[in-house]
Amino acid sequence: MKIAVPKECTAGERRVALTPDAVAGLVKSKLEVIVETGAGDSAFHRDEAFVQAGASIVPDAATLYSQAAIVTKVQRPTLEEVEQLQEGTVLVSFLQALTATDVVQRLAARRVTSFGMEGIPRISRAQKMDALSSQANIAGYKAVLIAAESMAKFFPMMMTAAGTVFAARVLVIGAGVAGLQALATARRLGAQVWGYDVRPVVKEQVESLGAKFLQLDLGVTDAEDKGGYAKALAADTSRRQQELLNEKCKDFDVIITTALVPGKAAPRLLTRDTVAGMRPGAVIVDLAAEAGGNCELTEPDQVVTKHGVTIHGPTNLPATMPVHASQLYARNVTELLREFVKDGALALQLDDEVIKGACVTHNGEIVNEAVAAAVATRRSA
């Protein structure tokens, strides 16, 4: 059984799905790994390193796809790539299947068994496969570095002969993996840090990092779904949240937003008026930019200045740190492979909680209920 690693073709993507250390582990398990030449170059993993780990190098994507039993990618395949996949091939990547319904339908039509890394369930057994968390950690860390570099102030307090410079005030909205890492990183840089989340249950986690918890009275007691994610708020509650944040945001030098609802547009938290009321020279880093942004003025993959506030809208921060991002993602993928590859053969158990959560298409059908519903909705629209 050949496991294939193609070169990523999405613009700006520098990660690679498997790294040489991950390849060595798979080869030790008596699996064959083939790598498209140059697949790891942008992550500083050369072809020679893959060969030393036991992989074979193939000259182009067409050759690779013609031989592959399992294809591992970071980004979802383009429609052109889907057409190169052989019937019965297994695909593992971030699919974003709830929104990329055209790709999902073609995967089903091609009878490809596909796994979306974003569908890994948040259970203890699956933590080692949780690529959303491993990559969100990187995004939260890098977001703080971006804010510190673009802000015209120090992060830490400084006591000098010329007087005291007070520490920057940082607010992180959303206390998921990215938010908690952002809180920890901002604290390490010496800022005064606050965290906010609609889920009161995360207050302890925020405070454990040395940050303060920003409490807003929204009258919401059940704001977390069974997967541990924040639920979408009702329209009137959302407006109340905007109003309260509008007042609180005036006190901060940096705001990092991380609020996402799976499969939906990002909740709008910071309005145009909120930005207009912030301190001149303040910085916003919107990690929800790819899903429409938590800030009304965010422009995906752009840096804009509005009302004296610099707003960053990065959509793929993990790709800017490809060495460790690839290393962590490769470990996630390897652990998932071990769930359905046994003794060198495919052994799918579709009733297994992990497999059921991540599997999107199989035997010509869309087997994930949420994705099937999204496809049906798009067809009827």
C-alpha cells in the first residue's frame, strides 16, 4: 500500500502533509511512502531527507496519483486534483467539507474515500489526531507576534531613567486553542492580558494563564455545544454582545479575535463603530478572517488601517511557520492513518467514533450527515 505526499498547490501554502520523521515511522510499519519531488521544499524538508527516511521520490503529481492508495494533503484538493485521484483512493486532508460542497460531490462521484481533518471529534482518544488544535496553537502564537511587531508601543512595562512605560493592554476574544495560546504568548511578552469568551466555563482556563477574564452579562447560560465549541448566539444576544464589546474595546491597545462557529460565517463582534472608538495606533488581528471576520472592517489576507487602527486579516498563519506546523500536522495525520490501516491494509470501521466523525465520502456516497445536509441545501438554493 502506497501512501502519497503531493506538493501543495494552494497559493501561499508552505506546509507539507508528511515530514521525514513521520515517513520513517510509516516505513517502519512496513508501509511504502511516495513523495512528489519538491513537496517539502517550502517547509525546508528536501527530497534527500525523505529518501533517507525511506520514501521514494516521484517526478510529478500525475505519476504520484496514479500509484497512490492513500493521498495525504494539507489543503483540500482542487477539482483538477480530484480528477487525478483513482477510484478507491483514500484522501486525508483539511476538506472544509461543509463549505466546499463542489469538491465533496466530485470526491463522491470519483468513489474516493475522503477524510476531513477538521472532522476529528474532540474526545480523549482522538487528541493526537486533532489537527485543528495543533494548527490553531500556531495561529494564536503568531497572531501575538504580528500584533507586537505592528504596534507602535512596547508590550512589557519598562522602567527607565527617562520614566516608566506602561505595559500594553491586550484583549483576546475567544478562549479556544488559538485564544489560549494567544493569551499565554501575550503574557510571556509582558502585556496586561484579558480574555473573553461567551462560554463562562472557560474562565478558569483564562485565569490559569495569568490573564483576567472579561465578564459580559449576556444572560446566556448554555453557550457550548456537545463538541466543546461556542454556539451561535441569537440575534438580540449578538447585538447585546456587540454593544458591550464596543464600550470595553476602547481600553485596549491590541485585540486578537478567534471566534468561529464550525460551518458558518464568523460571528460579527467588532463593528465599524467599535473600531472608530479604539485608541489611535491600536491593532486588531482577526483570526476569523477566512470565515468572514469577527471585525466588520477586516479584509482577508490584507492589512488595512481604519480610524487609526491597524487591522490584520490573515487566513493561514500556520503556513507562515511551516517547519513546526508540518511536523505537528504530520503527527496528526499519522495517528489517523493508524486508525484505519492495519497490517498494511485498509481496515475501515465506519461505526468507530473517530472514523465516523472524519469520514466524508465512501463508496460513492456522502456519509457524513452534516455534510450531506449542506450539499442538499446548496442544491436546493
